[in-house]
Amino acid sequence: MEPLLIARQTAKDLVKTFFKNDNGDPFILTDGQADLFMIIFTRKFPRNQVIAATQYGKSDTVAMALLMRVTTFNERFAIISGQMDKSMIIMGRVIQHAFDHPRFFTLLELDANMPLDRLRRERTKDSLSFKGGGAIKAFTANTKNSQAVREALTGFGSPNIIEDEASLVPDDVQAMVLRMLGGHKDQFLLKIGNPFYRNHFYRSWNNHNYNRIFIDYKQALREGRYSADFIEEMREEAFFDVLYECKFPDRNNLLTGGYQVLIPEELLEKSWITREEAEEKGMFKFRKRLGGDFAGGGNDRSSYVLRTKKVMWLHSTNKIADTMQQVPIVEDIAKKYELEDFDISLDAGGLGQGVSDRLKEKGMEINAIMFGQSAPEDESDKFINMRAYMYYRLLRWLKKGGRIVKDDRFLELLSVNYKSDSERRFKIQPKEDLKKVMKDLGIKASSPDVADSAALTFADNSQITTADDIAFIG
């Protein structure tokens, strides 16, 4: 039998014997999980990197491998990630699987304040120590003081480090980790994650000194980790290319600060349509939504964009200094197009607050949106705020064939950029930065007012609609 097949079978036999899944049955590893398990358990290579699709079962696999390695060889392992709650995901799994077999929980060293039953129930402890000297501890790299991270790791004294979501660990902290490991003759580093950035994670992936494993959604499908229906559903979600296809960002789309262009020029050009063609195809006949962004005159404009499920167009812009004069404009647009109140989404931040307040005083239950407010509750773990949520839905609509009545003012959309934050949430570049991008692109407007109005047509209004109405959103 080939060495790889022998190693996989060894991992599968060990895990099936000593560990249980969430249903209490023997844990059965897939081939890719077995490969990851053996990286840790054999500790054969000093430098390792694994890129694997999200929800593949990495946390369970790492946790079980750590327990086997630490209790067998009495070693110390540190878990580092960009956020402490991410490190604690693996740590929680370590604690859970420590109770799968007496081999592990009988070796635990606990103080009087943390009895076994409480540890099993709460799973909040950030470190475990075992008789014989083995230990596992979680750390965070989310600090501006890399020296604090170094001191914490040095105090723990481990030559073995596992970085979870390693691409979200800052470059300076990564450099510090490598320098710290350099003080140990026998050292081990495993970087695990998704390829969000072309930072140290990209450089080490292309370093022949690293032992590497690549597991995308296609392998996960073959191994039964996903269903085809699930993958098709996830294609609609943000970062599918990173989380499931496991692709690094295109070098040509990368900007300063790790941002990428949200809407490529070719996608916008593909969306252009003339008003006459849109009318011939009946694109204006569907239910309409209005997005309105407000400014105080000068170089900035108040703008209004309308959209059906098929087409979007710029209704008008103006530079009226008195924002309260926008109230009758909104009323006139609503009357002309027979808009439902909840299909009117207006910027309620800053100057726009007065407009929204006045319309509500007059009995219009419009959708008042703060760009910085939280994304809808069921999406808050994916989008940093409502601005990011709306712009992503705009992108998805364009990719699905949404059309825009050609108007050069929509070129503002080319200035909008995005990236992932440290919690893997979708984030749009701050507006002040977008203004600079617009200037560099030669766009005459001083603020992305039309782009923001377009995004507002995708604002969540599910809290003020009926169940039948919700189907329109998107």
C-alpha cells in the first residue's frame, strides 16, 4: 500500500477508535481530513499550510489531532487567529473531544474552580494542561501591539504554533511569530485558512519549503462534505471564490489596503441598456423601488435611482442646498410611479435625517436607512453594516443579468471597493476613500451619490413588508 494511503488509514483508525461526532457515533474522517490530521499528529514537517473550503470540518480535525499529539508526546501547542473567538472555536472543539475517551480526560489537570462537568458544559476555557507536561492554549493576533502577542507566546513557551484563519493574521504579527519560532531548534508551524489576501499567506503558499494541502469545494463534494444543492446556494453568498473555490484575489484587482474592485468595468459595460430597448423588453412594467441619497448642495448632489427587478435607471439629481426641499421631490416621484412607502429607501444619516423624519410626519412609512447600521440580523455575520449588505446585493443583481439604463453618472460604481474584515465580513471601503478613488478615475462628482442611491434600492425592508412582498427583494 502506498505511504499516503497507509497514513490516511492510520488517521481514520485512530479517530474512529478515540473520538465521537456530535451524534455520539465514531468520528469518520474523509481523506482530506485524514491528511490534515496527520500533519499535526506526525509533526513531520516544520512548515505547513492548508487551504481548505469553509465548513469542511477543519476545527474538529485539528482539535482531535492536537489531543492525540499532545497526550502522546507531552508537547505544548499554541492556537493563534485574528480574533479570539476564532481561536476559541478550535479550543471549544478540543474541550468537547477531550471527553470522547478516558485517554484524554483522565490526563487533564484542572484547578478546583473548573471541575470536569463544568468544563464539559461551558467549553470557555482558553487553555488545557495535561499530566506529563502537554498543553494547548488559544491566543489572538488582533492587537496593535505585536510585542504583547510575542510576550504572551513566549510566556507559554511553545515551539508549536497553529494559525487558524491565517490569512487574517497581520503581516507584522506573522513576522514576529516566525522570529519567535526561530529561537527553537525543533519547531512546527501550521497555517490554515482561506485565501482572503495576497499577504504572508500567499507568499508561504508559493514557498517550496512548506508542506501544502489544497482542498476546494470540488474535493469536499467528492468526499460527501457538501451537497450539490448546498454549493449552488452558497454561490449567491459573499466570498464564494475565496471560501469555497479557495482562490486568492486576482493581482490585477488588488488595491491599497487589500481592497478589490467591487464591480469590474466589463460587468458594468455588460449591464448597459438603452431606455428604448428596456421599454421594448417590458423591463419597466414591474414593481419599482426608489433609492435616494441626499447632499447639501455645492459640489455634492442629491440623487434618485429607480429599479425594477429587471432594470435600474437614474431618475434625477439636484444640488438644492435646502435638503427639506427634497421632501416634495420624493412625494412627486412616489405619486408618479405609484410606489409603496416601504419601497422607498432613503439615506437617513446626516442631512438625510430631516427628510426622512418629515416624510414620516406626513404619514409616509418610508424605509429610513443609515449606511452604518447593522446588516439584517440573519446577515450580520456576513456583512459589516447595511452599506456592505446593499452593495453586495447590487453586485449579485448585476451578475444575474440586471441592466442599467446607460448614464455616465453610474460610472461612480467603478469606484466602490471591498474586502474582508478580520471576522470575514464583507466590508466596503470608507466613503472618504471612495471620493479619492473617484478623483483618480477622473469622475467629476465629488461623492458617490448616484452609486449610493443605486445601492439603496437593495436596502432590506423585510421588517416593514408582508411575507408576499419580501420575495421582491433582490
